[in-house]
Amino acid sequence: MRKVNFIKNAKGFGTINTHGFKGLKNGRGITLIALVITIIVLLILAGVTLRLVTGDEGILGRTEKAVEKHEKVRIKEEIEMAIVDIKLEELENGNSLTLEKINEKLPIRLETTTNIQEDKIVGVYEGYDYEINSNFEVIIKEEIKGITITYALSNRAYTKENIYLTITAKSTEGKIISITAPVGIMQDEDGAYIITENGNYEFTVEDEKKNTKTESIIINQIDKLPPKDLTIEVRDVKAKEFKIMAITEDAEEDGKNAKSGVEKYKCYIRKKGTSDAYTEYEAKDGIFHIMNLEPETNYEYYVVALDKAQNSKQTALTDQQTDVATTEVYIEVNRGNDETGNGTKEKPYRTLEKIADAGIVSTGIKYEIHLGDGEYDLTNSIFNLNCNKSISIFGNKQNTILNCQVRSVRHSYPISFGRLVWREEGRGGGDYIISTGTLNFYNVAFDFKQNPGWAGYDFVQGTYNSHTYVHCILMPYINTYFRVQHQCVLNVYASYGGFGFHRSEFFYM
């Protein structure tokens, strides 16, 4: 029989069979309790380590959060940089940045969806929801779980064409099995949905695990209606230029079409009766300053108004003739010289009588005579010039005095006086200005220093013509008059004094 030796535990906790443990010295070894304690400690350490590695606050969790945070920062910066580019582009075009412009241009720069909802833009970019508020601040939301729907539009600016809508969907839960479009929406050969009018379009996506998501896509940039009636007005017609003013409004929104607003006007003009190409002008405000034209020449033109969707409204072909050539003559009694002057602003004449010299005034030209400060004599000669167009004489308001010495003259061309004092020593009865032309007075103060009795003018005319007074005054009011006889017409506007019609009708003030 084999002998088994036992070693008694010093504290009497039992014995351990040492057979087969020859390598142990002095009979020492690992107790069962020590082994259990060791295992427990290892499990505790493993648990602590596992918690440090996994979980929301573990190494892996924190790493995941750091990665997500970094991703959000990157996405935000990319969107913000795209907005800066859009802003710079708008500033170069003289426009300010708006949510509408961001909504239109952001998907061109980034693969993102955008929609304006009240005072903000909502969109999806690289699997994250985001918002852009009215201050153009970008707010990145949480990463999208489940189904993600993105879409692209063929045109995000105002357009008169159909819009082609491409839907893309993916899911973290499996494959996409269906995309359901609104009833009546057709697709083209490439699978894009054809949108023909504005509205709110809902698309529903389903994945293989029966998860569904509905995306509402607002289309509000279609405008197929042209601007309203377009009217034009010509102003400031001169010998080599005139202005065309075009006025219209865009058609009102009707639910299917937006009111994109009038964007610009174009004017096309050429000399009438020629086969010349039209010269094109463009203006945002509809005001065209047509210059470098030929005097007394007929031009034909038409205007086109375009809204932001490029719908257009066109006027009929219209004619406009330029005025005759105008020559300006300057007269300065204080510094001019009739001998060495040439009638320019730099070298003016001295007297109004100089105009009557041969060669200064000729037919086919309008003349504007500018009088400086001082007193000038007006004689019959100014009514007997070699002119078949018109003469206009202007002063410097109360600083220019015209001493009238005219007696019973006859003239055939229009004469205008403006911005001066018409002074005359009155006579005991009315003198006659017999004119086959027209006399016009603008901002003229008539100063009749009459002798006892009446002082003034009778305008006598055998044909139908008229004389006009605008913002004129007769000084003093008592016993002074302007009146007409026969078929001459006196047109008085915002003027004061004794202006009358016919001998029996006087108006005193």
C-alpha cells in the first residue's frame, strides 16, 4: 500500500495532500481562499476596466462623442463658409443677403436640402439636421437615425419652367423599398418628378423593416405669369437725347404662381426707316437716358419688362423725334464784351442787342440766352431775328432786370422769358404786341412804373395762338394789366395781378 503524507495546517484549518507537489519547498502553496480573492479582485478590475472602456462615459463613448462633436463642427463650418460665399456674391451684385438667396444657392454649393419655414431654413447635410435662423446663424442638430430623405431641384431661383425634383433616401435600418409621391405627379425618363406649379408636396419613404418617413417639400419659385400692362412716357426731349420711363407691376400671386417681382427693363431703339440693328439699353428702375442721337431725327423703339422668372411684357413699336439743335449764348453786362466776346460762358457778350448782329442767329436752331446779373435793354430787334425755331431768354431771378423798350412789334417764332424782372416805364395806355408766334413767361415779375392812368399791354392777334404766364406777378397790382383781344388766348397759371380777357373784363388786385 502507497503511503500518503499530510501536512497539518498550523492553525488547524485542515491538511493538503502534498503528493505530486515535489517542486514546492517547505510545503508552502496557494490556499483556496487566496485563489478566490484573487479571482474576485481580477473580476473587479475587469469590471472597472470595462466601464472605463465602454458606456457613455467610457473611453469608447467619449471617443464616439468627440468624433460626433468634431463632425458637427466640420459640418457647421462648411455650411457657414458656403453662406459667406453667397453673401460676397450678393454684395458684388449690389444686393443684401437674405434667407431666400441662401435657400436658392446653398444646395448649388453643397449636397444639401433646404426649405424655408417661417423665419428660418431647415435642411439635411451629411446625415445631420440643421437650421439657419434669421441672423444667418447655423445650428447643427443630432445625427439622423433611421430614414434620411434628401432631394435636389433643377432650379431654386424663380423660373417660368417646370421644376424637376430628384428624391434620394437611405436608412440605417435596412434597404429602402418604396418612395410614394403625391397623386398626379409624373416622372421623367430619369425618374425625376415633374413639378408644374407651386405647392406643398409630400413624399413618403419606407424601408425593409416597415419604418416610414414623410418629407414635405415646398415649391414656391414657379412664376409663369408675365408682368401687368406696361406703360411708357417720354420726357426731356432734346436735340441729342431724351428719356424713356417705363412703368409696370408683376402679376399677383395666385397659389400656383409666385409673384417674383419685376427685375429689369430693356429698351431697343434705332433710327426709323433704317435696317440698322437695334441698340439695347438695360435699366433696373425702368428709366432710360437715350443719348448721342441726331437732332430733328425720328427714332423707333420698344421696351420689354422682365420679372425674376424671365416672363416678359413688351410695348408696341413707338416713334419719337428729337428736338432741334440748341445753341447757348451767354451775356454778362459786368464782364462781357461785344467786340471780343464770342457768347460762351468764358467769353460772354455784353449787351442783348449783340444777338441781332448778322450771323449769330440762324434758322434751324433753338437759342437759349443766359443773362447775368445787371440791367439789360430789350428792344424790337429781339423780335426780328433770323430764326424759325425759338428764342429763350433766362436771367438770375431778381438780380437780372430787363428794361423793356418794345413798341408794337410782330414776330413769327416763339419767344420765352424766365427768371427775371421785366421793368417798364408805363405809358398812359396799352401798347400792342402783335405776334404771329407765341410768348411765354416763367417766373417773371412785371414792374410797371406807370404814369397816372393805366399801364400795360394789349395782345392782339388775328390767328389762334396763345400767351402763357406761369408763376408771374404784376407789380403794383393797381392800374396795371395784361389783356388780350380778338382770338388770342391768355393762359395764366399761379400768377398774380391784373390779367384780363377782352377789353371789358379787368381783374384787379
